[in-house]
Amino acid sequence: MTISSSTVALITGASSGIGTALALRLAAKGARVALAARRADRLNDVAERVRAAGGTPLVLVADLSHESECRRIVDETVRAFGTIDILVNNAGRGNMASVEDTSTEQLESMMHLNVYAPFWSTAQALPVMRANDRGHIVMIASVAGRMGYPFNAAYVAAKHAVVGFTASLRAELYGTNVHATAVNPAGVITEWADATEGGPIGQLYASAIPASRVLARERGLPLAPLSRMMPADDAARIIEEAIEAGRGGDVFTHEGTHEQAVDAVRDRVAQEDAFAALYLGMQAAYAKLRSQDTV
């Protein structure tokens, strides 16, 4: 798909991070971009930046944990711009809790925003794309949808569901000009790690990573193969390239993570052993954080 002034895109979670960066990239090519998120003030700021970049914005304030809101943002995009060519299901939120500390409310929250919302939005956009016989649906999944990470099992389970949903959707769309792509980022420099439910998981990693290096040295374990953090615009560029390429495989934004995903399928025990120092460091860091909470 060639992105141009005739292109209409709807991006959820557009008020920050990857969503904002991708909106600005599409705007630079003249696209009409519908921006959906909860924070009106942030969306209005992004809309001004989209307009300055050369695009046409549409602000859609919405809480996408509700089915009616997911359907509404698609309907309003089509009503305002006449069609929809690109749907980017980017809105999402993580959690920080052990399995036994994860409340039912937190589990449901992870599923509603990370799984149900993209399903509902996609279901609403598909008839338009099928009628036009063109379109691209992008799911911002995660490497957490390919392998396990401790102390955010609800989020990991949700992102595994997103990957499975995308695979099934691709099968339904086979032979059409409507494409679906699961994008699997690792660490991206955004607000995500500070806004996780149950506490900031960024704080957990900040304690666990130095501890893991000590553990690796003391126990003769390998250092965990962690990826470098990536600026949001770099991730957005990769997503933009995937949209323009059309039909293609799932996208891994960080070097080495595709191979790690394959390893998780081929030999999960070996992969767990490769990450052992990190897992042990996270166990110690989580226990310390929880002990502080009870003081």
C-alpha cells in the first residue's frame, strides 16, 4: 500500500508513544489520520502536530475497554473520511503482579484493552475493507506474545491471544487484498513501563537487571540476551514499512527477538535457562518490592 493524501488510517492509543510516532509518520505523507485515546488534551496536541506535518487529523476521545466505543471510533472515521484503509490496534496497557497477586479485576482489564478492543475494532472495520478489497490491520502485539516474562502474566497471556487472533484473521483474509500483521516490539522508550497496573514494571526491571548481572557472575549463569531500548519513532518506521510492503510475515522490531521467539517454540527449557539470571533477579526484586508494600 502506498501511503498518500488519499490514505485513511485509524490509530488507537494515539496520544503517546508508538501511536503518536506512527501518526506523525503517516501525516508526513499526507494521510488522513484518526487519533483515538482517552486523553483529550494529549490527543489535541498530537492533532496539531499531525496537521503541521502535512496530514489531516480527526480526534476521537474514547475508552476502548467498551465495545460500543470501539465500534464508534471506526464508524466516525468512515463518516468523516469516507473509508478506512489502515487500522492500527495500538492501545494497550501492561500489569505488574505475580499470578497469585493478580486480581480478577486486573486480569479482566488486561483482556478488555489488549484483546477485546482490537477484536471489536477489527470486526467493525473489516466490512469496509472487504468491500474495498484493500486494507491493512496492524496489531501491536509484543515479544511478550511470543515468550514468557515473570510478574506480568496477565499481560503476557493477553498478547499471546493477540498473536493468535492475528494468525486466525490472516487465514480468513487469505486471497484478498486485506492484510493483517502482528508487530512484536521489545523495549520501546515510551510511558508504558511507568503506567502498568499494579505498579511500574519499569521499576522492577531497573532493580532486576543489575541484580541479574551479579547473579550471573556468582552462579556462572549466562547474561540474559536483552534487547536495547528503542525510540518510538524507530519502531514506527518499521511499522510504516510493513504497511507499505503489504502481505508479509509477523514483524519483530528488535534484533534477535525473532530468533528468541523461535527458540521459545523449539526448546522452551533451553530458552528459560538462557534467561535464568534475569528471572532470578526479577524474583528477588519483586519480593523486595512486595515486602516494602507491607511495611
